[in-house]
Amino acid sequence: MITYLIIDDEHIAHDIIKDYCDLLPNMELMKNCYDGLEAFEYLNKNDVDLIF
């Protein structure tokens, strides 16, 4: 399983990326982050394989 994180301030960008990743059965969204600080805090405690 490939885990990923989406970082973007626009909700539509999250939807577009997630729609494409949902087409791949081995992709798992771990968290949606809307700014860098939120992502940094999450990544300090968790690991992901891919960041968009």
C-alpha cells in the first residue's frame, strides 16, 4: 500500500488529486492538509510514501 498526503489550500485541488488516486487500488490517502504548518505537524508524527 502506498500512503500519500495532499497539501494544498484549494479544496478543488484535493478533490482532483484524490479522484485520480482512487483509480489506483494500492493508494491510501492519509490526510488532507491545507497549509504547510498543518502538514509539518502531521509529518512529525506520521510517515507517508508520497506527498502531493
